[in-house]
Amino acid sequence: MVCGLMLILSMGPSYGSPEPSTARWSGLASWYGGGEPLNSHVAMGHRFDPTALEAAMWDIPFGTIVKVTNRENGLFVIVRITDRGPARRLRNRTIDLTRQSFIALAPLRQGLIPVIVQRM
């Protein structure tokens, strides 16, 4: 019984995640998948599709739906977390988006964009 209780207590939020009541992250978003080999798979198991509205994030479970809002222009996109990333946890990068998701937020930009990520 005590062992089970300890397991539940150890499953709290991972480092860097918000309190459950807020479920918001602020940081930078990038896109990934440009150099993915043909037939590569995401961590969730299905084939990577750069046209899908999906994203990679470390701090929340697979399958979670999040709203990603571009802080510069107010555009937002709803994506599903299907992979782990960003590959490098540097410079406040919070989320990696598929190319299609990134284009929805910043049609004329490349690189990094400031975003707010909110659990739905």
C-alpha cells in the first residue's frame, strides 16, 4: 500500500511545467521535421506528418490538446502533443511544431516565435 502511494506522489509535474491550475507555458516555438528521414515516426508511434497539426513538448502527456498562441500577432493553432522535444532545451524553447502548425501561427516567418501554450 505504501509503495503504491509513493508511486502516485512521484508522478507529479515534471521540471519546468506549470501548476495544474494554470496549465500555461510561455516561451519560444520552432518547427521541426525538415530533415526527418522518409518513414520516420514520432514518439507516440505513428508516422511523422509535417502537414498534421501536431507538436513536440516535454512537459505534458502524449495526446494532450494544446492551444498555441503567437504573442506577436495573436494567431493561434490547436495541436496535439505526439512527440518529445524541443530537441535542445535552450533559450526558453517551449514547443516544437510541425511545419503546418508553425505556418498557421507565422505564415511569413522562420526561426523562433514567442508563444503562449495553454492546455485545453
